Amino acid sequence: MLDRATLLERTVHVMQQNRQRTDGHTYTVPSTSSYPYQWFWDSCFHAIIYTHFDSAAAKDELRSLVAHQHSDGFIPHIACWQKHPTLSVNLCLDDTSGLIQPPLIAYATWRAYEPDTDEAFLAELYEPLAKYYQYLLRERDVREIGLIGIVDPDESGEDNSPRYDHLLGLPPHHSAEENFQKRMQLAEIHATCELKASCTSKTFWAEDVSMNSFLVQGLFIMSDIATILNKPKEAHQFKDKATKTKTAMRTHMFTDGRFWSLQGLAGDKITSKTLDLFMPLFAGLYSQQEAAALIQNILFDEGSYWLPHGVPTTAKDDPAFDPTEPNWGEHWQHPTWRGPIWMSMQWFLYYGLKKYGFHEKAAELKQKSLRLIEQSGFREYYNPLTGEGMGSIGFTWGGLTLDMTGGE
Ligand code: GLC
């Protein structure tokens, strides 16, 4: 089994290879060949990975992430610091994208602060972060019920997840090319709507359990940061906002012992079996009793989620389940969330299990994750039935396994 020293060495190597410097900023690209730009939630993961061997790099990763913030608070999900000769056409017409990604930045900032409790760093990031969370609450609560929504599948980070098939008008089985084309059509709507969610939401609108869980957690962390920075009024306001979304999740998303993502402006339930229902474990939003039932009855089901090599992004018994890599297009055109294992999800689940006291199963998930790295290296995603590595190579997210080791 991969020991921590070897894992550390391999992680440092991948992160160093992928780290870039432009205009005085440093940031890390997820993969030099397939993803040569800075991505939002990737950089949050990178900051967490860096806390294990380079706390200055962790902070710089987040500084460069907020460097492309717009005056209204928006932070793009892709920042194209240097245009890539072939990938610039589709991904970076302008210098950045016009979409968001899962709002993990407050959590990542907290993790980057922890090693040396650097209050000056918190003070530096506080205003950009406060503006960003205010932007989300102002622009993305289109139904005005306290939940934020997404206007494109890519905003969830789970680009082709079956959660969005219905909204895109796709059947459970379709080609990677069809999925890509549908998402490209949405890009035209974004342009017509000038990136206003109030307009785009008429075509595509999903209130995701994952996005809202990360939002609630982020707002509570913002409250803690404001307290440390001696801003009691703002600390109180952030806590209020966190509580409002937490309550809205209960009111609108919670039935039959679990949270459900919603779609369309009528807020219909999304019933596909992905991993959204488990993200409130990471954010601590289930009661102990709810979590225990969910984990034992759903997560540990070996015909569904608890597979030989880890937890698949779409359950094995969902009609859309496909554990393989599409044989069409470039890697960046078909990241697949319809079955393969992605290391970020293993990591969320690991922390979720630990939070509710399932230490043995958390350790089992960690061992499976380490085996994937040992067997298949730092790949974009893995086949949950065979452990085969797929998608791009030299992909940074494998470094999250470092954050799963050494703590117990
Ligand atoms: C793919 C993934 C997305 C990630 C991006 C860069 O598009 O689906 O979650 O942020 O690659 O790694």
C-alpha cells in the first residue's frame, strides 16, 4: 500500500509540474495537456492539497483565484491567464468564462489559514469573498426562496451528470457528442441573456443540493472569519444568511429522509441517483439519525454506490450508469460524471463519513482511493468496477488523498 511519504512525493511532483506563473500570480492548472487554465473549484482543492507541504502556495492559489473577480462580486469558473493555442477557441473566447462553480472558496480559505493562523491573509481575502457570496445570494436566488441555482450543468462541476438530462432534453443513454452539443447550445443562450441568471433560468435552472450545501457551509465560515477579523455585525449577518439557506433546504428539498436537487422554475424533484444527496454530510446538514440511515441504507448498498474501487458519480443501478470513458473528442470535451470515480467525491464522502462517526468505512474509502493512485496514477477519473484510470493524465485531484491521510 502506498505510504504517506511516497504519496507526498508524487503529489508534490504533479503540483509542481502543473503550477504556472503569469503576471506576478501563481496558480495551478488541473492538467497541463487537457486543462491548461485556472478552474475555480480545482483551485480550492489545490489550496487544500498545498496546505500539506507549502502553505504559501495554498494562499497564492486563492489570491490568483480572486484576481479575476468582477466589480459585482462574480468570480469566473475559468481564468485563462495565458491562452492555449488549441484549447482557447472553445473555453476562453474572453479572458474568463461567464459561469460559476461550487462555492468552496470560504472553506478553502479557512483551510489555508489554519496551518499558521495567518490573520493578515484572512483580512486580504475577506472583501473579495464577502462580495462573492453576496453576489451568489443576490443573483442566483432567482425564485427568491433562499436557494441558489445554476444555469448550466458545468456550474455544478459535474458537467455531464444525468442530474441535468431532463433539463437538456436528453435520454439516459446518449453520446458524449450529443451532450456536448446541448451544452454548447446553452452557451448561446448565456450570450443572448448577457449572463443574467434571471434570463437564462427560463431555459435552464437547477437548484442543486451540492451547491446549496457548500453555500451554507461557506456562509457559516464567512461568519467565523468576520468574527476573527473583529466584524461582529457582519459575522451576525453571514450567520443569518447561512441559517436562511439551511432552512430553505429543509423546506424545499427535504423529503423521505434526504435532500433532493430541484429543476426548473417550478422546482421539480430530480430523481437520478448521483452523489448530491451525500454532500450535506460534508457540510454537516443531516442530523445524526438521518445521516446514519442514509449512509447505511443508501451509501453502503453494494449494488448501487459502494463499489469495489470506490463510490461512482452515478449509481450502478441508475439507468444512466456508464463506468467507461467516451471514445469521442478530446478529454476536455467529455469529462464524464455518469459513473466513473472522481477523487474530489471520494474526499467529500470521506469527510462526511468521519463527521458522522463512520470511521471504519471512511478508512475503507481512503484505502480504495490510495489503491487507485497506486494502480492507475493521477488520472482525471477511474472506472469504479476495474480501477482503470481514464481521462487526462497528470490530473491534480489525486493529491486530495494526501488530505485523507495522516490525520488519524
Ligand atoms: C472538467 C470537470 C470540472 C473541472 C474541470 C477542470 O470540466 O468536469 O469539474 O473543474 O474539468 O478540471
